[in-house]
Amino acid sequence: EQAMAELVKYTENRDSLLKAQCAINLVKSKLQIINSELSLARNHSVLVSMQDRIKTTESVYQKLKRKNLPCTGKAIEENITDMAGVRAVCAFEDDIYRVSAILLKQPDIKLAKKKDYIKNPKKSGYRSLHLIIHVPVYLSTGVEWIKVEVQLRTSAMNFWADLDHQLRYKKGAKEARLIGKELKEYADRIKELDEHMVEMRKKIEAM
Ligand code: 0O2
């Protein structure tokens, strides 16, 4: 309980929440512009949907526990890279890399870390492209660079990850073990499906 109270000081600080929301809005606005331009150029809708969230105290707590870290501001600052998160869902896998390249070329975006779980899927079968970026939020007191984790996925990857997340986080370890192997097989099938969908689109474009 004391750990929780310590955590709340950092996760529910109004100043930090405001900055996180501003950073999210900025990234979403950039992604919307990229989507409009790219969809026009490629002649199909590139982004299917976008979601954002600020990590809850409970989720931060679970993550710190999982990593055996103390509930301190320092531990959050150093280890929780997704306090502010934006998820962008594309129809096609190749568009993920187009969106990412355009975003990262912008001079006011600083890339801290790129984790390509599409080229290197997690053991669970999880696939997505993660970009941990810093974006400038202009406040009356000056500029502050805020960390945002952008997760880029296809609709199919998102479908799989939502289901997996429900199982992994809402159910216990026992259930996860029982069904994990089966889910991994579906992740492989989704990978194939994503590849076929790009081929199909190219075929249609060439007609
Ligand atoms: P939530 O509820 O989404 O916020 P590490 O494993 O230490 O290298 P770390 O810091 O855990 O890396 O980050 P990682 O794994 O690069 O990305 C974390 C986020 O990616 C997760 O956030 C999930 O959103 C997503 N993710 C990563 N692996 C999986 C997976 O196997 N299945 C699903 N469904 N999502 C995954 P949180 O904080 O775990 O959860």
C-alpha cells in the first residue's frame, strides 16, 4: 500500500498528466497529417485507426513488479517508456515502415529507441513496430521533451495482440501457459495473412 501511495505521486501528478496528453495530441496530429498525405499518394487508406492512452497506476505497478523494480519516480523515469502511448493501426504491413520513416524524418522528433517486433517477433508471437520518441511540448515556462511510445501494427496484428493482452493480463499465468502455444500458432498464421494481403494489394494495383 505504501508502494502504491508512492507510485500515485508520480503517475497521477496533474502536471505530468497534462504534458503526457499534450505529447500524445502532438504525435496523433503528426500521424493524421502523414496519413492524409500518404493515403492520397498511395491511393488507399493507410491508417485504419488510432488509439492513445496514458498508462494507469495499476499498469505501472504491475510492470515494475514484473521487472522486480522499486515503486519510485526514478524507476519509472528509467524503465517505463510508455507512460504516454499512441497506437496506430495500418491495413498493410509495408505501410507501417512508410509511416515510421516519414515520422522519424521530422526534425522535431527525437528517436530514443526502435524495437522492431515485426522483423523480430517476441516469443509470445507478438508483432508490432515500437518507436520510443521524444517530442517537444511548448509550455509557458519553455520547451519540455516528452517521451511517447508509438506502436505501429496491422489490423491483423492488433486483433491478435488485443486477444493476447486480455489473456495475459486479465487471466493468470496458468491460463496463459495453457493457451500460449495455440496463440503463437495463430500469430504465425497472421504473419502469413499480412504478407498475402500486401501481395493481393500489389496485384490489384497492377491490374
Ligand atoms: P500495456 O497494458 O499495453 O501498457 P522488455 O520486455 O523489458 O524488453 P518492455 O519495457 O516490457 O520491454 O516493453 P516492450 O515489450 O517493448 O513493449 C511493451 C508493450 O508492448 C506492452 O505494454 C504491450 O502493450 C506490448 N507488448 C509487448 N509484448 C507483448 C505481447 O507478448 N503481447 C501483447 N499483447 N502485447 C505486448 P505493457 O506495459 O506490457 O502493457
